[in-house]
Amino acid sequence: MPVLPARKRRAAMHKVDRVFGEKFLTAIDDFYRYGVHLLFNEWWEQAPQDAIDKYVAAIVDHPEQGPLAAAGWMAPDFSLAMVADCAPGTLGAAWHEHMMVNGLAEKLAAGYAGLIADFEASGKLNRLPPVLKYKVLRGYQTHDLHHVLTGYTTQPLNELALQAFGLAQSDYPYAAMTLSVIMGHATLVDPWLIQPAMDAITDGWALGRRARSIQFVDFENQIHRPLADIRAEYGLTRDAPFVPLMPRVSELVAGELEVQERMRAAASAA
């Protein structure tokens, strides 16, 4: 492949849209005030087509993910009743415990689908390819299953590790934006976050690279299988769980832990 002169290389490179860049900086400033769930949907209007095409190819050209994405299967809305009769040690029993202990919403995916619909009505998602729309909607369905399968908890740095895991398995702007926003915040606002965030990212990345792809897999139809068997099949077995070391807890992590405790308290009181 011929190498372009430096001036031509610079001319050929796409630039970040400056209006979107301000939104990206807003997310870096305060991840909770302007999260990636909004940033992701704001990107498509100004996104370089070349970047969009590469994200699409990462899925459709993947030997396992491509056929599953083409099938476009969506699970029925999750309910705790679906897994109430699963035997101890099964995926379903672990999923049930995960949802109950963390006080998590049963219809997370349905809620995000409503957000997508609002953005679509505004015209902001006219350039969002169908396969990437499927990726984000199916991703919200499987997110808590992936917590269970990988062993990552819902604590902030474990959530970051899970995003790195998913990004290691498939180039995907939502996960990449999450890591970029967190590291941008750590770099420019809260340096105490740098080391624990990088520990989380590298742990999730390494696990995601060595494991088989679990993206789009219909684990909802495997809830009665032993969790240990599924982890072994997909290369998710590990000697010890990820335990983040935080000698000095960053403001971002401390704030999220406080939010989680309030959510659990509210769920327990309901």
C-alpha cells in the first residue's frame, strides 16, 4: 500500500465534529449528568461514514457475531418469574440473585428502547445502521447476564471492566465512548482514578480477548444450565474474581457507590 505524504495524510483524516466535541467534554466533566447513553445517540448525525462502516464490519464480518446479528433475535422482556424455579448453581439462579441483590430494574432494555425511539423521532439516528441499533438494544438485554457470566459486579470499576470486556470482543462505539469518557475524566479531572480505572480496563480487556464471543448469544434460553459449564465452554473461568485496588477513592467512584446504596435501599423499601 502506498504511503501518503504527511500533508495528504492530514488532509484525509476525519475530524471530530466540534458541536459533538462539546457534548463529549460535558460527559467527561460529569459522567452522571450527561452519560454515554445520550452521547452515543448524539454521535450519528456528525459521525464520519468511514468510522460507521468500520463499526458495522466489526460485527457483520465476525464469524460468530455476524450470523447472530443477522438473525436479530430479541429475548422477551426479562422478569424475575422467568428464573424463579432455576436450581442452585444454574445460570438462571445466579441471574436471579444478581438482580435481587442489586435491586435492578427488570425492564432495563425496554426503557432504553424508549430512549432510542425518542432519538429516532427527532431524526438524530437516521444514519445509525440497523446492525448497530440491534447491537445496542440487544446489549441492554444481555448486560446483566454478562455480569453473571463474567463475574463482574455492579460496582463502578467492575462495570468499567465489563465495558472493556465487551470492547475486546467487538469494536463498538458505546463501549469505546465509555472508556474514553472515564479516562478523559481521570486524566483531566481526577488523577486518583487513573490506576484503578486502568486496572479495570486491562482486566476486562484481557478476559474479553481470550474468551469466546458471548455477544448476541441467547443465554436466556440456557438458564437451566450450570453456570460453571457455560463459563468453561466460553473461556470465562478464572482463578479469582477481579478486586479493584483503590488506595485513594476517586470522587467519581465514591459518588457512584453512594448512588448504588441509595438505589438498593429504595428497592428494599419497595
